[in-house]
Amino acid sequence: MGMFLVFGGAGAAMAAPADNGVEGKTFVIGTDTTFAPFEFRENGELTGIDMDLVRAIAEAEGFKVEIRSLGFNAALQALTSNQVDGVIAGMSITDERKQVYDFSEPYFESGIQMAVAKNDDTIKGYEDLKGKTVVAKTGSEGEAYAKSIAGQYGFTVKSLDQSATMYESVKSGSAVAVFDDYPVLAYGVAQNNGLKTVTDKVPGGSYGFAVNKGKNTALLAAFNDGLAKLKADGDYQKILDKYLANPTAAQPTTFLDLLGKSFPALMSGLKNTLVVTIISFAVAMAIGLLAGFMKISHNIVLRGIATTFVNIFRGTPLLLWAFMFYFGLPQLTGQPINIWVAGVLTLSLNSGAYVAEIVRGGIQSVDPGQLEASRSLGLGYGKSMQKVVVPQAFKMMTPSLINQLIIMLKDSSLLLAIGFAELLYQGQQIYAANFRVTETLLIVGVIYFVAVMALTKLANYADRRFNK
Amino acid sequence: MSASPVETQKPAKITVKGLRKSFGANEVLKGIDVEIAEGEVVCVIGPSGSGKSTLLRCLNKLEEISAGHVIVDGFDVTDPKVDINEVRRHVGMVFQHFNLFPHMSVAENIMLAPVELKKATRVEARAQAMKLLERVGLKEKADARPASLSGGQKQRVAIARALAMNPGIMLFDEATSALDPEMVGEVLQVIRDLAAEGMTMVLVTHEMGFAKEIGDRVVFMADGVVCESGPPAELFGNPQQDRTKEFLSKVL
Ligand SMILES: Nc1ncnc2c1ncn2[C@@H]1O[C@H](COP(=O)(O)OP(=O)(O)OP(=O)(O)O)[C@@H](O)[C@H]1O
Ligand SMILES: [Mg+2]
């Protein structure tokens, strides 16, 4: 504020608005990770309607923005806890949200539209859907709308999780049409995703920029002011057209182009996959060794604990624990959990149960005469285990442990369900923006394959080196 | 070599009193009383399942003892306050199936106990291992892996390993039973040398000829009790019990 007063005269001379309370300041804005065409990454840069809009408004109003790509729910949580100043994330203005946040004027009027495969001339409207199956996104307005007219027109609604998968099922013929948000569909069509829209837009929600209730009023006012300016001088329409009307030239066209453009994001995904696997495997080994020894212990309580642990984690799906740790645990403790912690807990506890069985089997497969010989020399139980039994057990366990490591590397892809930015997740983010599903999956598959092969070779080398 | 009647006045190296051992409901040792003097060589013979191995394994408490007392070198191994690891360092044991540590070289097998129990540095332990290997005639095999040795060589290494802590007592459980006949001799020769040096030894054996030759005393076990015991000449030449006679008639 003091700074502004000093430079106030100069600001006025440059025909800037009068003191709007934001000029020269930097605001932290939270957003979703990928919600094309509102926010998505292109060549590693965050772009999209929301991004262009908030940047253009910031420039017009003389403030700076620092964008944090957090994911939709995380962005809202960050706003509630004042870790970000505002959120722009293709968010509909609803009465519930209005109770906790203050919204700007609507900056986008959304709606629902239906699309069919480009070469499909049989479906021209809802009447042609009789007896057919359509897809919509789980929990979306499109799903609600499709279900509301399904009875009237006699079609079935199947719910899927992602736009890209919905479009693939229409193109592959497992559904005849998709109900989705109009801007998302329009963007997809502009990207040549193989679909065309056939119905008019059914008016739906309006999107707004949000600040915490009663906070950052100057920022909110500046947003509204800037939005009005952009609308007045036509820049607003240019931004919309860029994403919704004209096919974007920047999208990769050839396979090599796609490979080059997606490679940096995929490599960062691979790095996360490898790091989370290696940390989790180290933890799983510690857990597995402990539980494995407890399982062969003479103490019935220790044995019971270890057996229960193994049974629980072998008897339940990995994905359940990912959800439990990431979504369930914070509700019990009231503390948000770091996604790495949730990921490592999930993978290492699951794998730890299998490692425990491998350890138990390995130790029990060592001739009991070995322990007796060592004990008869006067070495204690611990020393005998450490020097005589465990080294031999490890030799027998190594192939199974390598196997377990590879299973874990592949299973880590399940963490995409909680939004962990591993390799397959990055692949999804890429095809969510460019709709090149098959090719992107192919690239991701090859990267997994190479990573697994390399890890196998490395593990076998280590095995030969240390277990000769 | 043989302990004369006068020498049996020496303090007992091993005293077994009323030893009983059960596996579940199955009582395998039904009250054993034996005294073994310092330097004495006792051979234990008897039919399969009579409890010979179990008796031997009770001496260094590889088996939990159900009742009675076993006193080794003055330590009552049934006393929970006695550090059994300490007792075991005074008692070397040789197994039927050698039980060499396959992930270590021959020398490392012998060095393990002295190094881990901090009785010697690695260098000292290695030098001692070489001496022991020389004693059993296998110096050139120091750096070989056990898997590359013949059965007889393995058992000689196992004896060297059991000697590494300089025990006063050696226990042998059918040390030659798993060997091809042509290799039995080389192992028996090592045991013979130990006896000549005055080592206190308990040998469970099926080699009656060897028991006769090397034993100061032969103990015949049957059904978990000591049926008869005495100098080899008496026990083999003039057995008193029917059970002994029956057994000897089958094996001699
Ligand atoms: N760990 C064990 N658990 C249960 N029973 C056992 C165990 N060890 C030995 N036994 C039983 O105790 C009895 C005596 O066994 P032991 O090995 O002492 O006989 P042995 O005289 O050495 O016979 P062999 O000449 O065949 O070696 C046998 O009936 C055997 O089945
Ligand atoms: Mg036996």
C-alpha cells in the first residue's frame, strides 16, 4: 500500500485506473490439474481459457498472478485455508458454494451438449437414441441431464470417469453418443477428436472465479472490472474462439510430434513412478522382514499380529487402501495427508504383506541343521539368524523379491486414482487434452516395459553380485 | 589312551542325572544317569529310535530338557541362569549331515565363531583356521566353497569348525553314517587323533569296530534308558543283558 502511494502519481500519468487495491501485488491462484479447455498443459505450460483469462485480467488491472495447479478439490481446500487467494477452475456457481466463497460475475455460460461419431449419420437427435446406449461423466451435469430424458427417449446411460474414455467408447461403437459439458465437447471437436455435436446446447451452470468469503474483496472487484474490459474490447471472445472454434494448430499432428511434445511430462511421470516404487519397496522390505520374523516367532501374540496384518492386506484390493489413506484417513484425523505419504503407505503395506510371506518361506526353507550348527558353536539366536540363516534365506528369496518389486512398479499406476502424478496418470492428462488415446497409451506402455526390463536386469545383476 | 581305574577319580566333565525328555506325549529319554570323566571317550550305541541323538543334543541343550540335570564343565545347563551360549563354546558338536554353512568358504566356516564372539581378530582367526585345517589335512581347501568338497572332506571341515573355540568336549552324532565307505577312514583317523590328544568325547556311532577300538567305555541304549555300559571288551565280549545280546547279534 505504501509503495502504491509513492508511485501513485506515476500510475495516474500512465492512465492506469485509480487505486484499485491490487495494482503491483501478486496473488496466488489455485486451479485444477487438467480440465481442458479451461486448464491443461501444453508443452509443460499451463494453458486454457481460465489461464488466458486470469492472466489477461491481471495484466489489464496491473497485478500479478502465481498459478498453482493443485487439482479441483485441493484448490478449494487451499482456498478455504487461505493458502491461495482465489480459485479459477471451470467451477460452476452454486448455492452451496456461495455459502463459503464469494464469486465473481459469471465469466462463462456452460451447458450440456450431445455428440456422436463424426461418420455417424443415423443419430441426429434424441429421438434416434431409442434402445441405444449413451455415455456421460460420473456425477456430472451431463449425466444428470441424460438420465432425466433417458426414460422419455428410451435409451440407457452408462457412466464413465473421463472425457477421453467417453469419446473413445463412442468412436469404438460401444456407445452411440456422449453427453458432456458444451465447452469440453466443443474443444474436443476443435481438436479433431473424431466426434461432432448434433444437438443444441442445453443451458447449464455458469462458471465463476472465487475468493474466500469476505476475503480479497479488492481482487474480486478487479476480476469483475477486468472481465468487463476484456468483453468490451473483444479480447474475451478471442480467448474463447482460440479454444472452442478454431482447431488449435499447436496440437501434435504426427506420432513423432506427439512423442516429442508428451515426452517431458511422461518422463516426470516415470520419475515419480520410480521414486514412489523404490521408497515403497524399501519400506515394504522393512515391514516384510519384521512381519516375516514375527510369523516364525514362538510368541503367539507376535505371530497373531503378523498373520492378521498379512491376511488383511492380501485379502483386500490395493486401490481400496489408496482411497482409504488419501480420502478416508484425513476425515478421521482431520489432517490432510500428503499424496506421497498416502501412495507409499498403500504400496508398502500391500507389498509388505507379500514380502512377509516370502521372508517366512525363505527362512523356513533353510535347513534347520544350519541354525543348530551355528547355535552349537555358541552363537546366539540373533547372530545365528543374521550370519547363517538370513543370508541363505535371502538367496532363495531374491527371485521372488525381484518379482514383487516389478509387480509394485506396475501396481503403482493404480495411484492415478488418487491423482498421484505417476506415468499412466501423466498419459491420461495428455490424452485428456489432445484425444490421442491409443498412441499415448502405446507410448506409456513402451515406457513401462522398458522400465520393468531395466529394473529386472539391474536386480538380476545385483543378485549375481551379492548372492554368488 | 584308555583311562585307567585310578584316573577315573578325576572330576566328572559331564554329569547326567535323571534326565528325561519328552516330545509331546512321547517320552524319549526315561531317566538317564551317566558320568563322563575328563579325557574319557564314550561311545553310545543302540537301536534306531532308542534316543541316542536326543541324549547327545540334551548335553548342549539343542533340545529342551524335560526333567533332571545335565552338568557340563561345572555348569548346570538346565539352570535358566546359566548362559547356554557360554557352555556351548566349551562343547564342539559334529553332525551326521555336516551342516557346513554353504554361503561361506571353508576358512570362513571355521572363523565364524571366534570372530563373531570376539575371541580373535579376523587375522588371528584365519591363522587359527589354517592350523585346524592342517590338522585335518585340508589346508589347501581353505578358500573353497563347501559344495566343492567330498563328503569326507566336508566332515573334516566340520570337525575343524567345532574345534575353533578350543572346546574341552566334543560330541559326534553318527559322524560317518552319511559317508561313502571309502571316506569313512579319513574321518575316523581325525577322531582317533583327537582321542590321542586327550579330548573328552561322546560319540554316537553305528561303527561297532571303531567303538571297540576307540572307546574307553561303551553305553548301550534301548527304549530311552541306558541298558548296559562298560569297557568295550566287556560289553562286546560278555554282554549281560538280553537286550544287549539281541542287538549285538544283529549288528556284529
Ligand atoms: N524333534 C522331535 N520331535 C518329535 N519327536 C522326535 C524329535 N526328535 C526325535 N524324536 C523321536 O524321539 C525318538 C528318539 O529319537 P533319536 O533321534 O534320539 O533316536 P536315535 O537313537 O538317535 O535313532 P537313530 O539311530 O535312528 O538316529 C524317536 O522316536 C524319534 O521319532
Ligand atoms: Mg540319531
